[in-house]
Amino acid sequence: NDLFAQQIGGWVWLVVFGFVVQAAICAFLVAMIVKPTAVRRLVHFIARLLSRTKAHTFVDRHIVQVDTELVRFETEALALAGRPSLFIRTYLLTLVQLQSVLIVPYCICRAVGGVPILLMALSAAAATLIVSSSFPTPGASGGAEGTFALIFSLLLPAQSPVGIAVLLWRLLTFYFPLFAGMPFCIGAPKQENAQVAETVVTARAAVDAAVTKDASEKNG
């Protein structure tokens, strides 16, 4: 909102940058479903450029894996589109999850002595999520903590312990869900594992067919 933009001042451009990055990622994901061949060709073009640098060993080692993940994403997205009820349930659960994550900073701010406006706290939490998601590190480590401290230090009173707020926020929104979900991953049904394995095999077969087709087009 306008009040939040006025509160963070020039740092609003950091939020704009994060939004642009997230929009570009979303556009790429949509293109992976709508124009998978074009995306694959773009990825291979970038891989060929990187192969001319010192990163050629890394690129050659992982290009097949990247192709596999592209096809797997397309396959699973189309399968989800064919089950509208599952898609709607997933959407609603994701919406509830995001709202739960965004309300946590407001509760933390009140716990450490701040009394922010609810809408402003939600805007700050959304901005933090958008910016921190743009950091190319595992779990946005470092970037998430820095972004939260930067944005919420502008909203909290000067005497509030920002460091404790950052620690509580990271524990509740990242590490706690991570460890709480581990038992469900460890005890995943064998049937689901078999379905995942079947999807990977199908994806690899599609990748091999696509690579063969590209090679034949080049030779032709």
C-alpha cells in the first residue's frame, strides 16, 4: 500500500526488482508448459554459450538432467491440469499457506514490542518474501535474513530487538516447516515413489527422443 511505500522510502525499488525477477520466473514456467520445445532450445543455446567458457565441464555434466526436469515439469503440470479438483485444492491450500506465512511477522513484531498496522505488516512480509525469493542461494540463506532485517527495522521502534525478530521469523517460517515435514518425506508410500520413478523414466525417454530429433534436424 501507499503507506508502506512511504515508510520504506527508496528501498521500494528493491521490492520492484524482486517483483520483476519473480514475474520473469513465472513467465518462464508458463513457457515451459505452453512452448516446451522453444524453452528447450533456449536452454541448449545458453548451454552452448557456457560450453565455450570454463564452466563447460559443469554444463556437459548436467544438461541431460536439466532436460529431464523440463520434461518432467511439463508432464506433471499437464497431469495436474487434467484434474481440476486437485488443482483447485492445491491452489486453496497454497493460498492458506501464504496467508499463514505472511501473518507470522505481524505476530513477531507485536511480541518484540512493535505495534504495526496489520496491512502494513502484511505488505512488509510480502515484500520480504518477494525480494528474498530472488536470491540464488539454498533457502535464500543470507538474503532472507538481510531483507527481513532491512524492511522491518524501518517499521519497528528503535529499541526493538530486530535480531531476535529475524531469528524467530526464520525459525517459524523456514526451519520449523522443514523439520516438521521430514517424517512425511521419509515415510512416503512406496506407491508414490513408484509413480515418481515412472514419471522420471517417461521424462528421460521424452528427452532422448527430443535430443535425437534435434540432432537429426541439424544433420538434415
